[in-house]
Amino acid sequence: MRTRVRGWRWRRNPLRRRSDVVEAWTVLAVVVLMMLGAPLVGALVGRWAHDDARAVAAEQRSERHRVRAEVVGSVPDSPPTVQGGRERSYRVAVRWTETGGATRTATARVPAGSDRGEWVDVWFDAEGRSVAPPPDETAVWQHTLAMGACGAGAAIAAILLGHSLVRGAAARHRLAEWERDWALTEPQWTRRRA
């Protein structure tokens, strides 16, 4: 039931119950937590995610090395695979010359649209396996913002869940109070004995 009088739960009146006051304070707490708590949680989660993503990117940069290689294999006619939202790539044979002068050939991921004879940048790990390039600063910030938004969203969901639980408990208490009051009032109206 809606009322047109604003703030009636805060004012003294004969219809106000203790559960109404608890619900009014809960609404105030929800507003404060939504305005201050959720953004703070989002910022803290984002900061943690940023530090973690930068550490992972630094670790990957130290474990992986980039090589400028020539595409020597035939590029397939089939559509390229998608690597988790990264640019499309093919796995083809590439050849490069190491710093000591030795020529090496391996199968590596090359960007879609690369033709035989083109020079491309490919990444390898310490064992010589072709790997994806380490995340750049843009990927780190995308991860940060996504995790921060998820953290703020989770905080908002927890706040709203808590609010709904308090509202349900307040409604049960309100109905119990009305039931007790009706048990006292009903005999006077119906002229029955309790």
C-alpha cells in the first residue's frame, strides 16, 4: 500500500510501528551503502585486479620473447580461429634467424591476412612453443574495469539482498503487531469476548 505523505515512518503517529522505523532506517542505510559502499568495493576490487593483471603481464613478458619471422608455410583457406577475443590468427610455419646466426623454423600463430613471404612478429615461450603475446596496457585496463564493475555489481546485489531480507522480516513483524492489536480491538467492535 502506498501513501502520499512522505517520511511518515519518521514522524510520530499512532499507526507507526517499530517495524516501520526499522524499515525506514534500513532504506537510509541502503542508500548510503549504494552511494558510498558499492563504488568503494568496485574501486578496491579494480585496484586488486589491476595489480594482479600487471603482475601477470610482467611475468608473461619475462617468460616469452618476440621474434621477427618470415611466413614460409602455406596460409590455409579456412577461416582463422578466434583466440579469446584477440585478433584472428592462423598456425603456419615461420622461419627466423637467431642472434647467433642459426636459422630456425617452427609453427606459430600469425595474424589473419598474412601471406607467404611476409615478415610478422610471433611470440614463443622458453620451451620454444608458439604462444599468444603478453597482455598490453589496454588489456590490463580492460580487465581492471571489468573486475571493478563486477565488484560494484556484486556489492549492489548483496546490499539489495540484505534489504529484501530486512523488509521481509519487517513485514512479518508488522503483520504480527497488527494481529496482536486486532486481537485487542476486535472484541470492542464486534461485541465478542476474546
